[in-house]
Amino acid sequence: DARVTQTPRHKVTEMGQEVTMRCQPILGHNTVFWYRQTMMQGLELLAYFRNRAPLDDSGMPKDRFSAEMPDATLATLKIQPSEPRDSAVYFCASGLAKQGRTEAFFGQGTRLTVV
Amino acid sequence: SQQGEEDPQALSIQEGENATMNCSYKTSINNLQWYRQNSGRGLVHLILIRSNEREKHSGRLRVTLDTSKKSSSLLITASRAADTASYFCATDSFGTSGTYKYIFGTGTRLKVLA
């Protein structure tokens, strides 16, 4: 049963600490997305990768956020330093883009609380 | 700002009734998708409709797309309590590099009363 796996599921950290969220996309998928969900802003696209290359990270605060794909089986989203306003659920999704069609498969999310 | 806006924001119906949710978007798209999210969970893909399609069915789901009005609707027929969830539309469009990205709407919270 192929699925996107995110770790950790929950993270509570103090302001100023570094946070790293990990995502294992579905094997064979060539696109990975990072989204952030809050009550106020809804689902926001932070960044996405195609074949491990970053294509668009315009939705991500560059001063503290960074996203990478060190290999095809791992995507990471890092926040350093974290702030209370970063508290949200962070979703990773993967998909296979072909012929203009795709669907994104979402992980269960990482619920981040920064105190 | 987000691409899509769903309405209504919240909908409460009785089991067995039909539920209709609407999505409006701002720019040209290639595809539009609908997702469901149960409380505290990730999003589950429901259905994809291409920009050259006007209607699509999947089980109890019916999706329409009107590209001239930049809007789509999701109809759930004979609703069940298990359909209680938030429903999101997501639009994708190709960027200048020939890639696509998904932008989600604000969601409709559906509650089906048994």
C-alpha cells in the first residue's frame, strides 16, 4: 500500500529552536510538494520539487525556511529559527506528472507547535 | 493569495440529501481537482477534471467545470454521515518552466447529520 510518510507526526518546540520535518514520497513519483495549513490561511504551497530539483519556493519565507531533497526517497523542510507563527500542520505530497495530468497523494502531516 | 474560493464555507445537511459545493478560481488552469480532508488527517484525492471536460462522475460524486466562469462544483448525492469532512478544490497551472503547481481553495466544511 503505497503512501507518503511524514515524520514526526507531532512536534512541540520552543521558539528559536531548529525544526526539521521529513517526508518519504511514494516510490516512482517525480514531484514533491510542501504545504502548510492553518485556520487563518488555509492550505499554502510552500515549495515543490520535480526530479529532486526545486522548482518554486516562492511561498516559503526564505530567511528561516529551507527545503531540500537529498535523494529521491527523502524530502526535508527545515525551519531555523522557529517562531510561534510557524505553528501549523505541514503536509508533504507527492505525485507523478505526465501529460499534464497528475494527482497529489498527501501524507498525514506534521503538526508543529512552537511555544 | 489563494487561487480558489469555495462556497459555502460550511454546509450542514441531513443524511440522504445531496450536497453541492462550489469553487471559483482566478487564472487559467489545466486541471482542477477535488480533495477531502477528515478532521486531523491528510487530504484524500477524490476526482480530477481536465480543462477541456465539462462534467465527470465517480460513484456518488459529480463534478462540473465551467472554464468561462472559472468555476467548478462538486455534488455528493445521497450523502452519508461518513461524508462529513472538509472539501477543497485545487487548481494547477503550468508555470513558465513548463511545470505545474497546485493551489488550494479555502474549503467547505460539510456536516452530514444522521
